[in-house]
Amino acid sequence: MAAAISRDDVRHIAGLARLGVPDDKLDTLVSELNGILAHMEVLQKVQSAGAAAEADALRTGMPLRLDEGPSVKLVRPISAIAPATRSPDGAPMPAVIDGFFLVPRLATHEDAGDES
């Protein structure tokens, strides 16, 4: 074991964290922290070169749901808020003004008027 935690180390760390550690708990904390360090030494010996690349190759991403429209009826139709736009093949597209998507105003902000 390369690094070992002593009772003084535990007292010092507890003081930095402003924790009161009773003397009867010091030996338990020393053995637990040394056990953690021993596990870390074992993990450092594991050959993991290329493991991240393999894991990324297997990752397919989140499955996407079908876009079926709003599940909650809107207070006003979208056409009252934003001009209807369609792609060349006729599919609906979000309205864009100056590079920003146009979204309907939240019903909770209707009373705000021009303040927002």
C-alpha cells in the first residue's frame, strides 16, 4: 500500500471540514479510508486502454418518440401567433424570425402585457 491514512490525517481532515470526530471513531475511519485507498490501487492496475472508444461505439443514443403534436390543447392556434411555414415537401416547419424559433407565449404570462 503506497499511501496510508493515519489517525492524525483523519483528525486534520475532520478539522478542515469542521467535523467533530470522537476518538473512539478514529480507528474505524482510518481502516475504512485505508480500505478505499486499497481499492483505488487495485482499480489503477486494470488495463483500460481503448475501453472508452469501445463504449462509445456501442452507444446508439436515446430512442426518439414520434412527434404527434401537442398533448395539451393550446389556448390559441399557432397560426394566430406565428405564420405557418412549410418545407418544400409540404411538411410543417417551425416558424423562424431572425434566426430564432417562434414559440407560443405561455398562458401564465398572458397578464404580463408588454412588460416582458
